[in-house]
Amino acid sequence: MSDPLIRVEAIAKRFTGRDGADTTVFEDIHFGVEQGEFVCLIGHSGCGKTTILNILAGLEPASDGYVFVGGREIRGPSLDRAVIFQSHALMPWLTVLGNIAFAVTSRWPEWDKARVRAHCQKYIDLVHLTGAEKKRPAELSGGMKQRVGIARALAIQPKMLLMDEPFSALDALTRGMLQEEALRICAETHQTVFMITHDVDEAILLADKIILMTNGPRARIAEIVANTLPRSRSHDTVHKEPHYYPIRNHLVDFLVTRSKQFESSLSADYDPRHPPLVAPGLTEAAPGTTAAPGRPVEKAVVVSLRH
Amino acid sequence: MKGLQLWGAPLLSVAILLVFLAVWHAATRQESGAQVVDAEYAKLVGAEAATGKKSAFPAPADVGRKLWEHVTDPFYDKGPNDKGIGIQLAFSIARVLSGFLLAALVAIPVGFLIGMSPLVYRAFDPFIQVLKPISPLAWMPLALFTLKDSGVSSIFVIFICSMWPMLINTAFGVASVRREWLNVAKTLEVGHVRKAFRVILPAAAPTIMTGMRISIGIAWLVIVAAEMLVGGTGIGYFVWNEWNNLSIANIISGILAIGLVGMVLDQALARLTKLVTFPE
């Protein structure tokens, strides 16, 4: 296996409380993100998901461990890693065009006005906001604001996209539409994406690889689930795929029960450097990996949280 | 119904004004009779008022006539103690604006630096806390002693009193710029100067402008008192001079002019604030 685009090694985050005692939010986190891969991180709130994303973005230092991008250790934020914030983080005094142009001129300060304008327009068209260029964020709906956030992140042509629950503040219909668009855009641009979510369906629809985190404190990666569904997924058809329910049940099962009991059910050969890679729905797990202990990979019980 | 919504408030305003003028008129109506005040005061205010033929306090019509004189001839200059109200106002406005703009030149950059760094914020805080509650007029003797010029001293007093609201609001506005906007700037690797002018300044602009609006209001309050103290020119001096002349009608005209100019200054800053305010 070639070196992945992003390699996370043994990162941890600790806080010293008022009483001087250390609280470990998470530790011993190892994973990699390959070029062109879409990776989702799922876990309950409090397990430090956003902190991991902030460390990858360079906005927060890790207490321990290293993050390498393209083989080089990161030291702070970079235009190579664009962030899409949960709260869209648009600047309300700028128009849609102004917000995107701010990013574009930060990336290419030497560009003239016409070139910046044309470049922005390309990404405004990509997220289907043509005609709304002169609007201010306050005049846009939540979904449109997040589209601007996506266009702003893509416009600087980053090596990778970091998304912090980008669709969680939206209503279900808008969320579905934006998820499909995210799929389309990622397929068109071959973007490498690392996304945080707590939505199982979103992860199945979008991700190639789903990282499952245990509950904090001292959260860790329990296992990495390979999405066995074909990459050409869509909302209408995804639930008809034969592997859909095994994967979904596996994820829901993890979130509902196993994320809490991980420490007690830890198998002897658990290695945080190589968390088990499972592929629910396939009769055999991916070669060279171990399935979670005491857990059949396939399960027939349908647990439904949504619908 | 729509007419009432549109015209109701202005009509009521006019009605309140008319009632006020009527009460004023009734209270200052001529009364014939014997001397109603003591002899000393009668000498001071003149026989007419003292005998009760006419109250020393002018009727609305008298003030109206005086006002009309001022409005029709605001810029006459008949020596140091008799200048038109327009000239006096111009002196005061010039002092307020120069003191205010000087204060803005100092307070906004300094406030920016203070707001950027929590350490500097804490270091400056005790000084600001001590200096802020000092009545600006308390600086006057010190200013007169060091600057040796009454005009410059009153500008200095305006400078000092406009300083604090702008400084405090700028520091607060800069310190409370939303973290997510700063994070956007960070992930875009925006340099310090560009971040200051393109992110922090527009984000803090409404707070800074609010500080400026408070400042100009205070400056206009203080200039009247400062000019009463140092004399020479200005609307404050005008009012005090007319008190020495015991021309109540002129005093009232001066008070009215102070109110109107203060309103215009405040509204101008309110307009500017609106320009930089963004809807969330």
C-alpha cells in the first residue's frame, strides 16, 4: 500500500481541569485517508470528533502524536486543507461572490479581478447558486448558505476537504439534496474528503470508509468499516442494495450499544495502530483483518432509528 | 386606518408642542399690579418686569421673535461679545469635530491593538477604568496650564472625553469577533494586515461606530460646559454671555440650537452606523 495522503499517528487530546487532573478526550488515534477517498468519522458527541477535525485542519494542536499530509508533518492551517464549517461561517458583510472571492484572492493574490470573478463563477455554478452572486448570507436559506460554504472551500482547489457535520443544521429535505450534490461534486472533482457526522445514513451514502469512535473520555477508534456498496449511490436506490442493511445495522448497533462497552469487550489482539477493518455484508471480512470480537459480521435484526 | 398609522405620531407631536406653548404662554401672561418682587431684584431685572407688567421670563412669542432674528441673521459679527448664533455654533462644531477626530485617530488603532491581545487588554484595563470616570472638565486646568491656550484646551477636553467610549467599544468589538470567521481566515492562510482590514474591521465596525456615536454625544454635552468655563467664543459662551446680559429669550434660543445640532450630529453617526451594520 502506498503512503496515504493523510496519515494520522497516535494523536491524543488532553485537558488539565481546574483540580489539576488530566482528562483525556481521546488517545492513540491512528488512521489514514487515501487520495480521492471519502472518509467519515462517526461517534457520539463528546468523543472529540470536532477536535480531530480541527487538528487535521491545523486550527488546534494535538497533545500528542503527529499528522502527516503528503508525507510532511502539518504545522498549522493550510490552503491545502479547506474546511467546511458546521455553522457555514460565511462573512455576513460580504455577498456570496465576495465570500468566495475572499478565499480565491487569499489563494492566488496575484490574480486580476476578471480572473477571480470567472473562477468564483465556476464554483457558484457548480453548487447551483447561479443568480445569487450578489446576495448577502442573511438573504439565503440554510441550505444555500452551506452551498456557499462548499463553493468557498472547493474554489481554492484544496488537496483535501474537511467537513464538520456540514449538513446537520439543515432540514431533512435540504440535507438529502445537499448530500446528493456532495456526492456528485466529489465524483466530478475527485476530491479527497474527511467528514464528521453522527448520521448513519449520511455516512453510508457518502463514505468509502467509516471510522467508528468509542465514547469519550479516552475515546479510541473501535474499527474501520469499509463501505461495500457500489460508489454510484443515490438516495433513491441505496437502500435497495443487498449490503445496505447489514452495514446500516452494524453501524447502528455500534452507536447504540458497542460504543459504550468497547473497553470491556476489548479483544486481546486489538492494536490501535491497525484497528480492525470490517466489511459488513460480505461473507468474509477484507483480507488480513479481524472482525470485531464476539460479534457476527452479519446480523438480520433490523434496527431503525429513522424513517 | 393607514392614515392614522402614518400621521398619528406627527399629529400627536404637534399637539404636545401646542399644549406646551399654550401652558408657557398662560404662565408668562402680562399681569398689571404693584411691584411683586423685592427692591434689589427689581433693580436687577428692570422696572417693567419688577412691577409685574411683564414677567422676566419671556413669552413664547418673544422667544419666537428672537429666534427669527437669529435665523435670518445668524452670522453677524459686532465685536467679541456680540456675534451671531451661527458663528458661535460653527466655533463649537469645529472644536467638537477636531477633538472627536483626533480621539478617533488615537482610540481606534489603540483599541484595535488592545482588542487583539488579551494580555494587552488586561494591562490597559486599570488605566482605562481610572481615567474613564474622570469628568472631562477636571482636565481643563491641567490643559490650560500645559497648552496655554483656551481654544486648544477645550479641544483637548473634547479629545479626552470622546476617547473612552471609542477605545472601549473598539477593543470590545475586536475582541469579540466570532471565532469561526477568524478560523476561516486561518485556514485560508490570510496575513495579519489583510485579516485586520478584511475580517476584523468589518466584523467590529458596528460596535466601533456605536462607540463613536456615544462619543460625539458626550463631546457635544461637554463642549457647552467647556466653553462656559473658558469663554471667548462658542455656543456655550453664547449662553453664558446671554445669562450675564439676562436675555432669557437668547438663552432659550441657544438651548434650542444646542439641541438641534446635537440631534443632527447623533443622526449623522446613526446613518454611518447603519451603513456598516450587517444583518446576521
